[in-house]
Amino acid sequence: MIDPRALRRAFGHFATGVTIVTTRDREGAPVGVTASSFNTVSLSPPLVLWSIGRSAYSFDTFSSASHFAIHVLDADQRALSDRFARASSDKFAGVRLAQGEGGVPLIDGIQTVFECETAQRHDGGDHLILVGRVLSFRLPSHEADPLLFHCGRYAAMDRSDRMLA
């Protein structure tokens, strides 16, 4: 028998980037959640995935959404990550938004964004895995350190090594 708490701690040793995923609910209101479960899948066709817990407040909205946007956070956007990680109906208060593909809300000030159409949904146990076809994306105008999550807390990137070509 696997101890779920121990397994969660073990999973936490894999450092991940931090994102905010947004969509709109049936009434057109913006919905967003912090997620570290983002991953690339394919270049051709362009596919990405992320997962949402079945117990999440916004699960019903994301599980039926036709489109979503994944916002990749920079290290200086920790407060925004914290804001969207909480269950609250006021996450977007004071946040400037634009409208993306399929009407998804795009958060101003985030450099790397993937606008997606939901291509597939897969059972992932206590999570739902959402695969999105990338319809458009935005590249950063300058290189910034990513917001990372490791062992249950935010982490910093070590820039002592150069990237390999």
C-alpha cells in the first residue's frame, strides 16, 4: 500500500514551473487557477496539457471549457500565483484583462501565454487531464527567471550554469 502523503512528498521533488490557467464560465465570467501541472506534448500538432483536481472549486468550469489559456509565470509574479491558488470569486479584481482565442481571459503583464482549444480530456484518477491544441502563443520580450515550485514551496533557479545548446 502506498502512503498518499509520502507519495505527494516524493512527487514534490520534481521541480515544476508555475502557471495560471484561465477560461470563462457558462455566464461569461473569468475563471482562473494556479497550476504546476503544465507540460508540453507535441509540436505537430501543437499540443500542451495540464490537469485539475476533481475537488477544485473551478473543476466543473474547466472540465467543460472549450478553450483555455495557460499563463507561464515569472519569478516576480509570486503574488499573482498566490492569488489564483486560493478558492475565491474575487481573483480577477483589479487585474487587467484582454480577450483571447475562444473568448478566454488573458492576464495583462504575463509574457508567455498559450491560447488553446480543448482537444482531449483524460481520466487522471483524482485529476482530469486536459490536452489543448495551441491556437496562438506569445513569446517573452526579454528573458526572465521562471517561478518554480519544489518540495511544497517556491524555489529559485540556479543560473550558475549556462544553458546547453
